[in-house]
Amino acid sequence: MKNQNENQKNNDIMEGYNPYVYKNLSVIFIILTVLNIAVVIYSFAKTGFGLWHAEDALSCIAKIDSSVGDINRSILKIELDADNTLLVKENVENIFTYHQDIAYVADEFRKIDLSDVDETLMGSFEDTIATIEQYYNELAPGLNEVKDGTVKANIFQTPEIDRLQRESTEAINEMFDKQDAATYDFFVRVAQNFLLVPLFLIVTMIVGLIVVSRSKKRDFEFAMKLKSSKKKTDNIRQKAVEIAYTNVVTNMKNRYALEEHLDQVLKDEDIVIAMYNFNRFRSIHEQYGRDYADEFVASMAKKLVDTFGKQAEIYSTEVDEFFVIFNKDLSQGKANDLAQKILRTLSQAIQVNSAIMQLTVSACICACDAKTYASSHALFQVMDQNLVQIKRMCREQNRSVIVPIVTSNSGSF
């Protein structure tokens, strides 16, 4: 399984696709997407809390504004009902209650977290409360005296109280305006954040596509180089195999190629094979030299291929020896006739350079199967043994001879 995975990885790279690069890019893109979603959720939560706090702040300011208005109206009632002691006392008590309400609401306001909306709001609120407290402190001594009936009600008709009353109202209105402006700015910032989130996601996708495109191009270039290198390596390997399985003199398949082929076909096929060996080939070496002998064999090999190459597969196993495997569509009789023609061809005189050369040939032919010959080695052993006797026969008769080998346990002919 591990080898299969490794092969699949190599095949993917050969096709210009590196799964590990794209897997990593996918993980990065997923992480960025999750971060975007987290930012959206956080922004929604922050917006919700910000609006909630802004609404609470506005509610507190409205309550304080209402209480200050009630104090002003109570002051007016005290002045209008100055002769009615009960109403005066009631309105004085109401003013004390309204002041307590303002203090309570102010404490509630201070508990509100306005840092997301505007951090300066708390300072403005404290200034407003200070102005209201100054106004109330200016009223307080007179309220107690009016309540006890020792001072006339028009004690509140002073320029200082009028000024503080006006400033308190203005401070509250200004606080309203600041709170509204801060809330609006908060909405703008939130909207900008929401616009940045999809923009960031789009940028992330564009960058991801660019990276994938460049990575794909780089992988493709690498795959092309790797494929080219592999092709060169395969060509070199194939060339080495061809050299190992080729006779350098005749440029035909050699004994190694024949052995490999026989070891395969003898497992489940019947074949007809013939061996041809030149007699007195050493005399050519001695008389004309090696180059001439090689030229003689090469000429004979070319003649065999040109004449019989379509009817049989021919191997040049030794410098003076050929093997022929006849096509499977040939009958035993046709294979024997073709073997005789090959024998006559090899026995004919041939001109090599300026000399004419003719040698006799010792040959044998064998119809064999896997039941008789389990391997190429067993078949070669039988044919080599018979060749010794055939060569003796050729010397005695001074002519080329081909003998059929009887496929028996004895291996005789």
C-alpha cells in the first residue's frame, strides 16, 4: 500500500499536479475563511453589545432629562402655590425624590461600557451631572427653608438659579447630541468593518488563485523537466537493454535474448527451433583475420533477415552460429522445408570484399514443448550434444547437413 501511494504521488507530479502543495493551500484558505467567519461573528456581537449599551445610555439621559424637567416644574409650582403650605411641601419633597432619581440613574449610567461607542462620553456625562448637581446644590438651602415656611417662595427667582437651570438643560441637550453623534459614528465604523470583511475574503481568494496558478505553473515546469529526464533515463535504460541483447557484429538478437524468449514461451507454447553452425569457421580467422570473418557473418546475417525475416525470428547467438524460431502459423512440414532453404542459403558461396567464401553448415531442428524442455538451458544442452555428432557427419560427407532431433528423454536423433 505504501508503494502504491508513493507511485500515485510520483504519477501526480509527473502530470504537473503536486497534491501536497494544493492540500496546504486548501488548509490555508480554510483557516482564512474560518478567521473571516470569526471576524463576522465578533463584529455582530460587538455591534449588538454596542447598540445595547448606546440604547441604555440614551435611556439614562432621557430619565435624567425628565427628572430635571420635573424639578423645574416643581420649582414653578412652588412659586405659583406659595400660599398653599401643603402643596409647597409636597413639591419640595418631589424635588428631593427627583434628585435621588437622578443620582440613581447616574450610577446606572456609570456602569454602562461605552468604550466601543465613544470613550469620551463618560467624561461628558460627568460634566453634565456636575452641572445638575451645582444647580441642585443652589436650590437645596432654599428648599429646606421653604419647606419650614421661613422663607418666601420667590427665593428661587434669582439670576444664579436661572443660569444654573438653563445650563443644566443645555448640558443635557448637549449630552443627547453627543450620544447620538457617537452612536452614528459607531454605526459607520461597524459598517466599514463589515465592508472590510468581504473585501478581505475577496483579496484572500485572489491571492490564493494567484498562488495556485503560479504553483501549478511551477509544478508543470517541474513535471516537464522530470518527464524529460525520465524519458532520457528510459531511453538510456532501453539502449542498455538493447546493447545487452544484441550481437554487435550482426546487429541481431543474441543468446541472452534467445534464452529469455525461450524461458517464456516454453511454459505454455509449442515451438519449432533450428540451430545452424558454420564448419571450419576458424580457418577464416586464421587466413583472412577477424575483421573479414566478422564481415562474412554480418553478410550472411543480412541475407537471412532479408530472405526469411518474415517467416521466422532469427538470433545470432555466437560468431559462427544462428538460431531460428519458426512462426507459429507454419506447420511442421513447412517449417522443415524452410529449414532446408536456410541451410542452402548459408551454404552458398558469398563474396566478401574481394574474396569469395563458402562454408558447410551443421544444423539441427527440433519441435519442442514445455513437457520435454522445461527451460532454454535443457534445450540448448540437447542441441549442443547432437551438434557434435552432426559436425562429424558433415566432415565425413563434406557437405551441409540438417538433422531433426527426436524429442525423447534420451535426446538422441
